[in-house]
Amino acid sequence: MTDADYAYLRSELGEADRGDLDARFTRLGSLEDVAVEILRERKAALVADPLTVTVQGIATLNNAENVKALERQIAGLGKPDEPGVAEGLPVPLVRHRSR
């Protein structure tokens, strides 16, 4: 992986171990696939725990927006989050009757 490749991945992911990125790049063969794999791991870690935790009268922690942000970032890389979701295909529009 070149320095430019590493810089791109850091811009998408933040601080990351170059050795780990190199190994993933060798295995996956694409910078976007590396970024998506790491983002999906981060999303999985967030949803593995409760998304909202409240300590009455003290604080509330809500990670739902963080999950949505990761989903948007994955979609922005052009990789659907669920396998089998086709991109760019026409979507039928249904016209609802007016009242």
C-alpha cells in the first residue's frame, strides 16, 4: 500500500494501524473494501451493546446516530450494507390516490 493509499484510508477511518490496513488490503484487494470492512466492524461493535443507556438524573448515552452515520459512510463508499442490495436499479413508484 502506498503512502497515498494510507492517507486515503486515514481520511475515511481516522487513525488506524498501517500493518492492519496493509494486511486487509492484501486480502481484499481494494481500498474501498478495506474501509467498508472496518466501518462494518465498528457498526457491529456499536449495535452489539444497547444503543441507549440512561442513568436517571445523570446522563443518557445514545449511539443510534453513530450507527446511522456509519451506515451513511458505508453507503457513500458505494457498498450496500446488506449483501444482495442492488444499487442503481430502477425503483417502482406507486401513486397513492388523492382523497
